Amino acid sequence: MMRVWNSLDSWLDRRRQIEGRSIGFVPTMGALHHGHASLVERCRRENDVVVVSIFVNPSQFNDPKDLDRYPRTLDRDLELLKNLETDEVFVPSASDLYPNGYRLRVEGTGAPMMESAFRPGFLQGVMTIVLKLLNLVRPGRAYFGEKDYQQLQTVTQLVREFFIPTTIVPCSTVREESGLAASSRNALLSPDSRRQAAAIYRILTTSPGPVQARHALEAEGFRVDYVDEQWSRRFAAVFLDGVRLIDNVPISAPCVRERCA
């Protein structure tokens, strides 16, 4: 039977009850789709207890309008998680996770690039909330999708730097038949825009370099934040009808880094 925990105290009581069992964790911001479902399914195969969190984290949004617009579909999310045989769903409030506001946070170092350059405070917000959630859930494994690859790399470094006894498990990006990466933000696209968005994957996988990929995306009508190559992958962040979409694909060999910010 799936249990839903809305308060910090009730969740901590439950966490004590499941001590000693292998716990897998899938942190989400809700608006769940088949990409999230693949994470939960893998978590189910590899752990005794499956814990999923649903929390739209305000600290990782640099645009208040983007936060307000982010899709929230809690009833549908809970039904999906029930069908996936999730054991525990943690749905905390901002007052639970930030009882003193955003006074203390995790900061990174190094030159901003990609998401950290175009979304100031984003990675700090991700690191801060992930650290809080990992401390509250204390899982043996936590599952993150490769679509948010820079976030995945950051979380992996976070766990290493702070000696957190959780294995971060990367999971492949789930795509629609068109190639469009599964994303909660896809729900904000019109049917026509959704079809147009499939060009992101095609362009990233077929362009000879990042400059050509940027030009091709602009020719298809996207407003481009960046096309970049890091970690032997090609990344893009674009806007379509006011919706910001990101994607990345592996490249066969490291290319000359040619940033197109």
C-alpha cells in the first residue's frame, strides 16, 4: 500500500520504521511523465523500499513567473506512482524544507557555464534541496535522469564532496517516438509546438559542430540560450513559444569546445 506523507514529522517517523531495509529514492518536482516512470521502475527493481518526493523547489527558479507556471498535477502524479507500486511518497511544504527561508545554501565554485550561466542560482538551489532531501530520506541509491545531465554531474559531485552514503544512479533519457526528450515542461507546449520541438534532438545528433547546431536551431524558429559541448556530450537550451527546453546527446568523440552562448 502506498503511503503519502505531507509533513516533515510524519515522514521522519516513517523513516525510522523502515530502517534496515534497502531504500531507493527518486526526487521529483511532480508533473510526472514516462521519464519519471522509468526511474521509479528501475528503483523498484533494485530496492526493498521505493521513496519518491514531489516538491517544486522555489530556490532553483531565477524567474518567479517560471515558478508560477510550472505544471502541478499532484492527483495524477499520485495515481501514476500507485500504479508503479511506489511505497512512500513524500510531499513536503516549502515551510518544512525551508523553515528559516533560504538563509543557508550550498554554493559551487568555478566559472558559470550552461545552466549556471543562464539561470543564476539554479545549481545552488538544486544542490541545496538535494542535500536536504538526501539527509531526510537517507537512501542507499538515488535515481536521476541524464536529460538534466549538468544537474546529474553536480549532484554526483555534491555526494562525493560531502561524503553522503548514497549512490547516484544515472538513467538514460526517455524520448518520444519523435525524439523529443520527456519533460514536465512539454505539457506547456501546444500540439504544433510539441511537433516542432522534436527538431532539437534531430539537430543535436546530426549537426557537425555546436556552431552549426545553433544556426540550425535558430533557423527552425528556436530562441537559443546556448549550444555547448562538455563531458563528451552536446547540450542545448532553447525557448519555444515561451517554454524553455533543454536536451543533450552523447557525441562519439570529444570535440573542440566551441561555446555558443
